[in-house]
Amino acid sequence: MALAVLTGEADVSLILVIPVFSGSSALFLLGVLLVIASFMVGFAMVAFGQGEAGICQSPTDQSLPEIAGTRRAEYGGVILIGPVPIAFGSNKNIALVMLVIGVVTGVLILGLLLAF
């Protein structure tokens, strides 16, 4: 898409804080399709990776000895694309907390942008 914009085959506009790309060339279409494919592959990798994280390969697998009191690290985060939050986390509760934080942050940012 950047190449299409640089060659004049596409345009970029900014609406509030969201960049909007528009174009009609094959190069621009290829860029859009690659962006969509990257999102789909990324979400699929996260979805399939989460399901297999805690499963041992075989019942006799002794490569990781269990230590009493060991805590599993938990993580979470939020990505704001414009005012739209994308939340993720190591479990459902953390992802929900991140989504709430993202929505509140998005509303605050939009409120500040519209106030000034």
C-alpha cells in the first residue's frame, strides 16, 4: 500500500485519528489483501498456540520437572487502532480486563480529541 501511495496510485486521508487509504490499482489491492491475510494468519497462530500451551507431548515426558509452588506467568495487553481496542491475554479474565481498559482509554482519547 505504501508503494501504491508513493507512485500516486492510492491516496491517504486522516479521519479523526484513523488513517484511511483509498485506491483502485492492482498494487493497492495486493497491499490490502496482504494486510487482511496477515491479520488472519496472526489470529490463527494465537488461537492454535493458546490451546497447546499447557499440553505435554507424551505421558512419559519428564523434560520439565514440576516444582512445588511454581507460578505460571500470566500476560495481557491492549492495542488501540484509532479508537478500536484489540485485547489479548493468557486467559479469559485478563483479556476481559484489558478490553475494559482499552474501551475506557479509547473513550478518554476520543473525548479529549473532540473537546479540543
